[in-house]
Amino acid sequence: MTSDSTNSMSAATPSGRLLITGAAGALGRVLRKAWAQEINGNGRWQHLRVSDRLPLHDLGAHEEQVICDLSDREAMEGLLQGVEAVVHMGGQAVETHFEIIRDANIQGVFNLYEAARLAGCKRVVMASSNHVTGCYEQGQFVSPDMPAKPDGYYGVSKLFAEGMASMYFERYGIETVNLRLGSVIPKAEDRRGLSTWLSYPDFVRLTLAALTAKDVGCLTVYGVSANPNKWWSEAGWDKIGYQALDSAEIWRDEIQDKVFPAGSLMAQKQGGSFLGLGPFPKSV
């Protein structure tokens, strides 16, 4: 955990309840482990509510479990009751059939924001994705204010989430930081990763900064480590107080020759492997 805990939070209070959706997933587990010291009287929040579709069997003493499917509107309204802030890591995480993405990432995001409105929750940290702009050419420098170029249904669903965040801020005052996350994995795996890698510690720092910064409005930032060859702007980092500390350069010699097939969209566009998925059958 970093010294970012000196920041104050405009929505949550030290006695408040923080919700992490997708708590059984890889990123949810990273956050739960990192934030254990922030819960149960030792930090900002007295309660950590964790949610996923299936039961979690590794709950900490500070964790309150609520099983919930994002596509179930009534269940989502119950999930958000008493919640001061949400870190939304739930949903379909890779490119697949539209129907699956629709239920989890489109219907699910609507359910989340409507439930937040009804519950009076005023801060959301949204796991968006670099795949919102995945059809820009590799090597092109991209900032959050540039037009979206999604690389698939998944990217489109994250663009929808960013639009929903904007509308719920403008109409209902729910603040959101959209995190266009890069490759959040233990180590960079290929040449693309030299530009897109986001370390677990930097991911934790980024998410905590987005959660605790004051007066963010509706803000979109890229989530990436301090990679010298990164493709994405640092715009907005100063507004939330995020500083990347890690770099994929330590693996350059090991991975710089690991590339996608020459001439393929995977090798040309920033979305990488997602551009090799689909089209999909009509039904699943």
C-alpha cells in the first residue's frame, strides 16, 4: 500500500461502506489484498462489501459478501444499499459473443448506475479499457479527448459505460473516474506489453487515487505504468494524484521479439489479440 492514503475522499467517510464488484476476478483479488489494511478501523472504510456471481471462499474478517449478477436489476439495487463508493471491476473481461457482453457490460452498467442513484452513492471507479481506442495504429499517441475507435464488442461496451458515467454525472451528480486499463498482468509478455503494461502495484495506486481524489466530475484516464514506449497520454493523472512507478523495460530483452503475425490487425492496431477474435456465431 502506498502513502496515497493521505488524500481525502469526497464521497466516502471513515465509517462508510466500499463495494468492489467482480471481487472474485484477478483484479478484484489484487485490490482486496492490497486494501485489507484500509478496512476495519485502520483506514478510510469500516466495511468492504465484495460481490461476484458465485460465492467467494477466501473472505477476510473485514469483508461482507453479497452474491449478485450484474444483469439482475433488482439484485443490484439491493447490492448498492448503504454503499458510499464503488470500484466496478465486474463484467465480461474479454472479447466474445455480443449477447454475453450485452448482459454483463451494458445491462450491468445501467443497473449499477441506476442502483447507485437510488442508493445515493456518489463515487464510482469504472474499469474501462484501452480497447475503447484499440483500433488506433500501434505507436500512435492517444489521449482521452481523442475520438473512440473500439476494436470489438468489448470495447464498444466500455465506451457505453463511459457514456453512462457522463450522463449520470451531469444529471445526478454521481462522480466517476473511468480507468482505460492497459495490460494488468504480473509481467509484460510481448512487445505490445512494452507499451501497454500496468503493474499490479501501479494498478492499486491508480485505483486508490481515482477513489479518493476530490471533485473529479466525470474523468477518463489511461491506466498504464511508466513504460518509456507507452502509447497513451498521462492526461488526468495530475487531477487524481496518480504517479506510475513501475516499467516494462526490465523485460525488453526477453519479450521484444514476441510479436503478432506480420500484416495482421493484431500487429497493426493497439488492441492486439482482441483484433484476432470474432466474428462469432449468432447464438451461444
